[in-house]
Amino acid sequence: MSESQIKNSKKTTNYLLIAGIVFIALNLRPALASVGPLIEEIRDSTGLSNTLLGLLTTLPLIAFGVVSTLTPLFTKRFGIGGTLLGAMILLTIGISLRSIEWIPALYLGTFLLGIAIALGNVLLPSLTKRNFSENSGFITSMYSSIMSVGAALAAGLSVPLADNLNLGWRGSLVVWSLLSFIAIFIWMPQVGKLKKSTSNRSFAVAMKKMVKSKLAWKIALFMGLQSMVFYTILAWLPVILQSRGYDAAFAGWMLSLSQATGFIGSLVIPYLAGKQKNQRGIVVVLVLLELISLTGLLFPEFGMVALWVSILGIALGGTFGLALLFLVLRSHDTESATELSGMAQSVGYLVAATGPMLFGAIFDITGNWDYAIMVLFGISFIKLYMGLGAGKAEKV
């Protein structure tokens, strides 16, 4: 084979891998984003409390926290390709279980899809480090923005699927299993191409090193606090808007708008941040945008809901993309990227898991969403401190 043929073959392989990454990314949010707009219908159908409804968003985050740290064990056994294939199969099963008219199946399916999404969350940064290290900002922008697209589609279409097509909330949730089913076949060719890495590095020793790293903790907590706000908004924004007199369809589209503008943030910010020596200035701008949007939502007399939701989406999409980029920029190689990603996402999502249930519990106690929104202000300032530390040009 000539040199030009080898180059063309490598380009084709990379394009196919990018297509696979796109489809994996597209599946990492719909199963979660489709729940928020349907909360009222689920409550009316099941009689569950706000706290238990918050558990539908919290359970996947608990799964993220438990599984993320263990992901390197799966990749050493099955490789990155095999692990991601298994994740898409498990995701399809988990989504499908939620369509069964039995409340335990709703929660079991939610936990299983959380495990599947956790594996995808951890391994996409690892793939970026392994195959696209020189273009990490661009690849991170690409797949993080695709994740926002998936979330926006699910948030916007959930209510129309349930009501206009008469699928009900269970039918609306299960629709997204078609997307993960397609991803299985698109990803299959990558399983044989992504060879298992050979390493004698001890998992326990690597994790011990990560736990001792202050930088790793700042990255983990930045990711966790970002995710806490994101999943809280994902779960409760439609309910907050409905409590202020807006109908379910409008509330669902506002959540969809936040995810759509999140696409802009997650597309632009990692690309820009990847070109900077450090990312501290970008952290400051993103937190300021978040504070402005929360202020707008706290005072309904300001109106302009679409504006505040749009700004919040940009801020959260940008901080999410930046958190993913930190996993690549602050690691030395593919293995350390997987280890840092696992540790950061495990700690981060365990922190994030407290958000939706805490938010629902605050409302159950006070009967007022304003107190819960005020908690998000405090979280933003802590996130600023962690982001300034994570934004320094250092390696774990």
C-alpha cells in the first residue's frame, strides 16, 4: 500500500470514528432530558412526591458517581470500543424498561441507563486524548455540542410526543431507545479497530494518585457543581415555569431553548479554551452569565423568560464543555485521561446527585421555588473558585 493510500485509509478510519463518537454523544442526554417536561404527567399518573420525582434525575447521577471511577476496569477487560458498545446496549434496555407500567421498573430502568451514560461520559474524553490529542478543543466542542442537541430534542419533543401523538409519558420516554438502538450498529465497526491498551499500571495506585491531587479535586468539584446546576434545571425548570402560570408545552420549549443555547456554549467555549494557555478568564465570564440568568429567573416581574433561559443555557453548556476539556488538557496520556475522567466524574456526579432531590425537598418544605433558586447563587460562587484552580495550565 502506498503512502497516500495509507493516509487516505487513516482519514477514513478517523471519519468513521468521529461519526461513531457523534452518535454516542447524541445518546448521552435524551434519556435524562425527556423526564423534566413530563414531571407533572408522571406525578398525576403515579402520585409520587416531588422528592421521589427528583429521584428520577438523581438516580442516574448516583450511577454516574458509582460507575465512573470503575470505568478503567471495564476498558482494560473489554477495551474502549467494547465498553462503549455494551453501554449503548444497556442504555437501550434501561430506556425500554421505563415503559413498563410498574413503578420499580421505572426506577430500575433509570438506574441502568445511568450506568450506560456514565461509561459514555468517561470514555469520550479518553477517546479524544487517544485519537485526537492535537485537536482536542475542536473534538470536545463537537461532541459536547451534539450532547446539547440530543438534550434539546428530548426536552422539546417530550410533551408533543406524549400529548399530540397520544403516546403518554411512558411512550414518550421509550421513543429515545430507537436512537440508542441505531447507535449500537453505527458503533459496532469500531470495536475491532480500537485495540485494548496494554498497561501494568495498577488501578488502585492510579486512583490513589488522583485522590491526592488538589488539581484533580478542583476539576472534579468544578464538574460536579456545574452538573448539579444543570441537572437541577433539567428536572425542575418546567415545573417552576408552570407554577408561574405558563402551560406545560411552553415550559417544555423553554427547557428545550436552554438546551439549544447550551449547544452554542458547548460548541464555542471548548474550541476557544483549547487555544488558551489557561482558561481562568473564560471561567469568570461563564459564571457571570450564570449569575445574571439566575437573577432574571428569581424575579418573574422582569419577564423575558426566554432571554434568561437562553443565557443560562449558554453558561451551562459552556461550563460543561470546559469541564470535559479540562479532563484532556490536564492529563498526560490516554490512561491518565481515563483515570482523571473517572475520578472527576465520579466525585462530580455524586455531588451533582444532591441537586434535583435537594431542590425538590426545599420546595416541599417551603412551598416556594425562590429559596431553591437562591441556593444556586451560592453554588455559582463555589464553582468560580474551583474553576479558577482547574483553569491553571498544569497537569495532574
